[in-house]
Amino acid sequence: MRKLLYGIITLTMIIGYTGCSSREPKLVNIGKAPKEESSIIKTAGSLRIRQVDGKRVISLFNKLIVGAGHRSIMVKEGQHTIFCAYNNGGALANVNVGKVNYLAGHEYIIDYQIEGRKIRYWVKDLTDNKIVLGKE
């Protein structure tokens, strides 16, 4: 009976995980602010948002089992520090994005490039098509 229960739980987790990965990324409202007072922040490739202003924004389940974070979030206008994780197929690398002043109604992307053993990243305002942190 115990093996059957473990099998059902494992199968449910696998189906749930693969089903979630094929959908459009969920936009998570971090500050619970109205959309018109918020900015949208997305990540490129294998970057996932794990913390905003030092506060964890992913569930313990995601952190332990899936090892991921959010691909897109919505934050209240203002300065925020974002902490991301980069998954290179097994090992996670931490990316601590500096403070950026995110404007309401704007959409941003945290993008990156791998250079040897280093990750070079930047934040681009997609609304104004400008780099607001780092160099592309």
C-alpha cells in the first residue's frame, strides 16, 4: 500500500511539473499593487527570479524540488533589487541584480550572456528600448 501511495504521489508530481512547464509563464504580483502602478519584470533563458528586495518569492517546494523561480513578476513602481538563479542543467549559479528604478507601466527583461565561467547580465527597459543596468 505504501509503495502504491508513493507511486501515485510521484506520478502526480511528474505530470504536474511537465504540464506547468509547457504553459505561458505565470505573472506573479509581488507587491499586490494595481497593474497601473506596477512594472513587469521578465527573465531570459534559464534565469529565474528567486528574491525581490531580500524576500523570497518562490515556494519552498519550488526551491527544493524544481530548483526554479519565477520567469516573470509584477512589482510596484520604485527601486528594487532582484536576485536570480541560473540553471545550467544541474548546477545553480546566483545572479544578484543591482538596484534598478522600475517605472509603472514599463516592461523589463533581465538578460544574460555566458562568458567562460562568468555570467554577464543586464536589465533592459522593453518599453523605452534602453539598457537601465549593465551593458548588452
